[in-house]
Amino acid sequence: MESQQKGLKRGKRKSWLFIAAGIVILILAAFVYVRFYFVWGEGVKTGQLNYVVYKGYVFKTHEGKLIQAGLKPGGTTGGIQSNEFVFSVANKDIAERLMRAGGQEVDLYYKEYLGVLPWRGNSKYVVDSIIDIKPAINY
């Protein structure tokens, strides 16, 4: 009788342990999803394409920079700098089209994530598609 009670207690402990482990795994999975896969924002950026490069040590990714019209206050007192949009490109075909469009005016559709994954790029902004490419306007 006594050994039966010990066995029941052990069984209850094991079931609680499995439930607690399941809850921890679900919380961890939800955190990873929200941090790295949930699209927090999306939109369109327009500006002159400065560059798109293919770089990285282990995970080679396409990274680019877009110079937007206008100026914003700089990091130092009294300084001003250009509005720059630094982004990653996950799709190779889109990256190759952008590489050929350097210096031109582009409209890029992007998705913003809360975290960066090394195989997706170095930026939390990932360009998803090209809306338009126009020749640069020289003043």
C-alpha cells in the first residue's frame, strides 16, 4: 500500500514536470516568433539608391543604403546629416535588380522586424519588393 502511494506521488511529479516543461517551451517559441518572425511594421521608402553589396563572414547577405531627400539633425550639436535608410534584401533577384540601379531613384517596399537573424541580413528592415525605379534627377 505504501509503495503504491509513492508511485502515485512520483507519477504526479512527472506529470507536473511535463506540464511545466511544455509551458516553458510554448513561452520560448512565442518569444522567438514575436522577436524574429513577426512583421512589426511595413511600408514604402523612396530615395536615391546609394549601394547594394553582398557581404558576410558565414551568412552572406545583401545589404543596401538608400539616401532620402531632406536633412535631419546630426548626432553632434548643430550638425546635420542626410536621411539614410539601411536595409537588407532577402531575395537574390531583387538584390541583383537593385545592384544595377545604383544612383537611381527607387521606391522600395519593406518589412520591419523586431530582431535580426544573421541569414536574413544585418538590418531589421528587409526589402520585400521594388515598386518603381526612376532615373536620378540631377540638379
